[in-house]
Amino acid sequence: MNQHTNTVIKTKEVQRSDIDVRSSYLCFPNWSQPIWTLLTGKPLKNEKPLINFTPPQHLLFDISIAIILMIIFYNLIQQDEGIFSYLKYILTPFFSLYFTGFFRKLQVVYGHHAIHLNLFKNKQLNTTASKIFTVISISQNEIDYKEDHLDHHRNTIFTTIDDADANLLHKFGIKSGKSKNALLTQLVKTIFSLKFHLHFLVLRIKSNFKRNIFANVTVIFWLAIVLVLLPVIFGFYFTFFVFLLPLTFLYQTSAILQFSTEHVWLVGEAPNKNLEKYAARCIGRFCGEMTPDTKISFNNLLLWMTWWLRTIFIHIPTRMAVLVGDLPAHDWHHLAPVIKHSSKNWHIAIYERQRAIDNKNSLSMENRECWGLPSMMDYVFIRMSENID
């Protein structure tokens, strides 16, 4: 199922009837293309990163941006007069989504690659980093996470009920055999289920305390900072929207949206040595959609207004808070060893994935691409409902 050949568009120069979604963004100026690549998670053909940060540099950059935005947000909410007194309420959702993505990134990007020993060159640094990130994000402890995640990669377990991620989805009713609409309904119910959020939060906290005494004291110290110290020093409004909400409801909503669209889950036996079957359960997930016709008309104006609204309120928030870091190219992460790519290049995964496609060495990754969260849900849930890869 190819997700990006279903719309006909035109540019100022040529009509393109079989163009892919990412190429449709070429109607924007050349200088903006690297920005669209980062926002969508999908590079153009033969595109390379403008700045090739190392993984530790990526980490330092993200931490720096988070601190800067915390300072900006704190100063913004101190304004009680003028336009800024209203602007702070308008911008609060943006900051909350950003910090949700930041805490998620600590776990599913930096913590994830630390357990693969690909964040730092030193093994002990990777181990230490994975501990710190799981404490800060209040997520599954690094030992259990490593065991579950490395099992997730095994072709004897991948996407089956024995896969920890698949098992979590199954527990909350997202299972094969249901209709697509039933699965969508169940996902929405889960997102707004108090039972789900309390259960997930309790699991996260309990897992964080499954360590030695010293580590448990560290967890208590961090919780005391978030629950007591930060509200006292910076106020409840700042703490709630930067830490409490992003670490609870938004974090867990992000997690369930990410898990449910990450692979084609629970559709039969493990792939074992069937490489095509393994690859078929991996998908590329990108944040955007085909741009409308650039020809000037009233109808196209309405289409562009709709496109921008969907980009601003669906696709960019998805990229910020759900498909963070290299997650758009998570299929490449699973298939990299098979196509002779180095998994150590995860920090440029979106470009490496495109390189595999350009070199026709992609295991058909280009035929399993979903654009926009609704498309991702359709792709996975239709297959789960039909119980097929």
C-alpha cells in the first residue's frame, strides 16, 4: 500500500500526477526545504543533513533548547499587562507539547539508543545515561526496558503477544480481529480513560523503584523536585504545564499513539526467518500531507487554508510530541542491519532511510509510508482488523 500517489497536484512549472508527498513541498522556497524535512521527518531524494551533529551533540542541543524554552515560558507567564498577558495562554499548549516531546525523546530516542550502546562510545556512559533518562521521564527502568526492547527486535517475538509493546496494547483492547472503526474507537477511549492513565502511571513509577537503594533515593529526590520544589520556586502554572502535564496525561497519550502506529501488531505468528514478513510489519511515518494545487483560485485558497490548519494543528504537534527524533524512520532502525547500514547512524536515520530508497536497497520501505496520524492508524488498524501483514 503506497500512501503517497493518491493526489494530483500542479506547481508553477509542471503538472505532477505521480509525485510523492514530500516532493509536493517543492512548491515552497528552496531555503525552506531542510525545515520541511525536519518537520515532516522525510527528506528529499539525495538530501543530506545541513549539520551532521554527533549523538552527544544532538543530546546537548536538545537539553539547551529545553532550558532556553523553560526560561522563555517562565518569563512569559510573569507578564500581567499588555499583549503578553494574553499571549502566554495562547502559547501554553505549544510549550506543553514541546516538553512532552522532550521527555518522550529522553526515553524513546536517547534512552533507546543508549541501551543499544549507540548514544556514547563508552559502554558505561550509555548505561549511566539510560538510568538518568528513565528517572527524569519516570519511565520503565533501564534494565527491564533493555530486556523488553531487545526481545522486541527478535524475529521470534517481534509484534506478537510476547512483545512487551504489543502486550500493552492488547491489555487495553487494541487487538487484532476487531474492525478498523472498533480499534479507532478503542484507541480514543483509551486516551481519555482514567483507568488507563492511572494504570500506566503506576506501572512507570513502580518500575522506577525496581532498583537498588541509592537509585530509589534518586527517584524520590526527582519526584520531590517536580512535586514540591518546582511549584514553590516557579509556581504551579509553570510546573503544571512544563512538568506535571507533559509527564503524565500528555506523555501517556503520546506513548499510546506512538505504540499503536509503530508496527503492524498482533497479526499472526512471529516472522522468524521470513525477512519479507518482518519488513512488512515496519512502516515509515511522516508528519504532513500532499500540498494543494498552487494555481490561484478560490477553491485552491480554501484548500490551502485547510492544509495550513492541518499542518499547524495536527502534523506539527504530532512531530513535536509523538513522532520525536528518529521515530519517523523507525522502520529503518529495524531493517538497518539487513540492508548493511550502520545502526550507529540513528541520529541521521531519516536521511539514511532515504539513502536506502535512493540506492534501491530499502526492502520496499518506500511502499510502506504513511503521511499523517490518521493515515498511520488506518494502515495499522486495517491490517490488524484483517489479521494480515
